[in-house]
Amino acid sequence: MNRDLYGKLVFELSHTGRRAIKIDSNNCPEATPISASLMRNKPLNLPELDEPSIVRHYHNISTNNFGVDTGFYPLGSCTMKYNPRINEEIAGHPEFSGLHPYQPENTVQGALEMYYTLQCALSEIGGMSEFTLNPFAGAHGELTGLMIIRAYHDSRNDKKRTKVIVPDSAHGTNPASAAVAGLKVVEVKSRPDGTVDVDDLRPLLDDTVAAVMMTNPNTLGIFERNIPEIARLAHEAGALMYYDGANLNPMLGISRPGDMGFDVMHINLHKTFSTPHGGGGPGAGPVGVRKGLEKFLPDPRVIRNDDGSFSLTGCKDSLGAVSATLGNYTVLLRALSYILSLGQNGLMEAGALATLNANYVKECLRSSYMLPIDTVCKHEFVFDGLKDKTSGVTTLDVAKRLLDYGYHAPTIYFPLLFHESLMIEPTETESLDTLNEFIDVMQRIAEEAITDPDTVKSAPHNTPVGRPDDTAAALNPIVTYAQLIGNE
Ligand SMILES: *Cc1c(COP(=O)(O)O)cnc(C)c1O
């Protein structure tokens, strides 16, 4: 491994005695000596550097990352939209950031009001009765939602319901959350048009099914038109409908999961409501329930009292706590800031523009890339690799070549329904110029695949890391400095 490509560690840049600042002696008398038992045996190993080297070191590290702030990030399924700076300003406000989670209620009324206001806004957007904002991520929301569904069936002494029906196009977190919630996953097939096959679903529904978990639009970016019928069939069988709201962006202000017949849902605030994410950063996966299921929501809940004040409460039927206090509070703040700054009309425009942008990119590229499902999409769409496959250039190669042109790669090899899946989600925040530049580059790569396939197959050519061995990295990860320099 060429270590120079990664830059040096701050310890490797260190020179004994080098200083960024000098502190003059202040002629104070020496403090009473500290007891020898409290002293270190050997001096603390700290890097010693001049100030410009420190600044350059950390600045260079900070620019090694790719984010929405550095370039276009068409990562399907992730809704990597621009995070307006007003969100950051509000989240950093000392009146919020300086609070302690266990302060007495009467000293955090504003913070509780923020929570309550966002809870009401999400209930309105989702068509639900009440939301909890406590879960930390989409997957955590799914788990919380499924626990609510279990609590509901248990409260009716309906103990046979141990299965969750999940479409084959579902995001991997759906079956994973169901398994963690102690439920068995049953897969329902999709039809060639990408939507759930109702005929395949019908015989799966019986009194052992706790829930049908659906994403709408689904992970192919296609609107599931049969939800009302699916909801009717599920409810007739005594099951509840769970809505994975990670794809809510194109639905904003246009249709509501509650109106479609869903009983429980989560929303990824860090996708639809613009708060930054990626790289495992903080998220929030609020969970909403329809009327009648509120009492199962996790503790604590925030309520508004008759006198207009706000309190934290619990409920004896609650499934208990799913997180410390009130979730990722500053992520919640960013989401409310986004909702209030866009307002009702702005939110409705966001969903429509996300849909327009995705269809524009799809239509401009369909001459070069294979479009397995030819229909109007919502916020994202999936190609099945290049149209001309004679050169042997794969989806992985196209994704790697995009890095050379300064773009983040789309999602690749997901969903699993096609061999060469390449999933693009532009979001509403990109300008027509950005979309056109991306389209040009995608077309150029398709041409290169024919005229100069080796350049595409060996890409990327100008990133610090090119084509790591994914299998070796998973089997034998290098996670410490000692391992990296071969000094384990
Ligand atoms: C992102 C996503 C999830 C998981 O959300 P996390 O916040 O990453 O846990 C679930 N379902 C779909 C469809 C998603 O796109």
C-alpha cells in the first residue's frame, strides 16, 4: 500500500521541540508537587508541530471527503439533498445546544415546544394521529414501528402473528428490522412492472401475519398503485400496514400514507427533510401511528397541557424507551427549520421537482443505458447497466469512472432485481445546469465504453484509492494505524 497517497499521520509529521505557540514564564510560584502516585510513568506522546503544518494537515484531511457540499451526489435511495445553512445556524443556537437533557421541564419549555411542533407537522404530512421523534434512524424507526405493531397484537391477546410480509424490492433494513423485532420475514414478489404482485400476496395473508411492510414509491422509484387494495386485504386478515417512509420526498404534499391505509410509518428526517447524512452520521427516524395506536408509542412523549405548557409523559401501554431522552435533538431542529422555511407551498414544490428531475435525467440517458422498467418514475429510477454491453463494461466500471469526473457514484447493484442495477436519485435541489453536466458525463462514459473500454475498466485514475478488494476488506479489515504500517 502506498502510504504517501493517504497523507501522513500527525504523529509522523512531529519533530521534538517544535511548537505552534510559546508561553512565556509568568513568574508564578510552582504549585505544590503532585503526588508521585498520580504522575505518569512516561511522558504523554503528543505530536509537536508548527502552526502552518497543523492547519494544513487538518485542512487537507477535511477535503478528502466527498459530500453534497462538494459535488453532485446522485446516490439512489439516500435522498442526498442540499442542507440549507439556516438549518445549521438554528441547530447551533446556544439556547438549544447548551441544554442538558435532564433539565427540569419548566426550564426547557421552548425545547419541548419545538419537539411538539415538529410532531404535529409530521402528523399532518404523514396523515397520522401522532408521532414519536425518539428513534435515531430509519432502521431504528422500522424496529420501533414493528414493536408498536407487536404491542398492538399482544394487547388483543392475538399471539399467533409472527410474520411480516416484505416485497422482494424492499430495502435491506426491512427484513433486518423484522428479524430484530423477533418476526419472521415472508417475501412477496414483484411483477415485471416493478410493483408488488397482489396475486402473490393474497395467499400469504392469514392470521399469522402481523404486518405488511411497504415502501411507496418503492425502491425502484415506482408508485405502488395497488396500496388501497393491499391495505384492504391486509386489514381483512387482521394484519397492520407498515409504511417505510424513507422515500417520502416525492410524496410531500401530494399524498399521505395515512390516507392510503397505512397504520404505522417512519420518516427519515435526514433524507426528506434535508439534515445532513452519510458516513454513519446522525439521523432521525420518527414513527407515526394512526388513531388508536398512540398509547403504544415509546416513552417519553411530549404533550401539550390545557394551560399551553408542555410536559414529558409516559403511558402504561407504551413499549418503553427506544432511545435516551428525545432522540437526536439537533437533527429534529434542522428538520423543523427546513419545514418552516419552505412552508406548505415550498414542501409541495420540493416533491414535484424531485420527480421532474428524476424523469428528466432518465429520459436524457435512456438512449445509452438500459431502462428495464419503462414508466414515469417518482424521485429515483434504476438502469440495468449500459445499453450496449458488448465492451464488457459493467455498472461498477461506470460508477468508478464517474469519480474521475468529480461525481459521487450512484447506488449500484441495488435493488437486487437486476444484474447491473444503477440507481439514480438527483433530488430537487440540483439546478438544470448540474443535471445537464451529469447527463453529458454519463453519455461520455457510455461512448468511452465503446471507443476506449480499458480506460473505463481501470477507473478511477485520479482518486487516492482506486479499486480496493471488497472481499479482502470485509474479511481482513485494516482498522488501526499499527495494522496499516504492518506493526500489529
Ligand atoms: C435509507 C433507507 C432506509 C434506512 O434508513 P436509515 O436511516 O439508513 O437506517 C430504509 N428504507 C429505505 C427505502 C431507505 O432508502
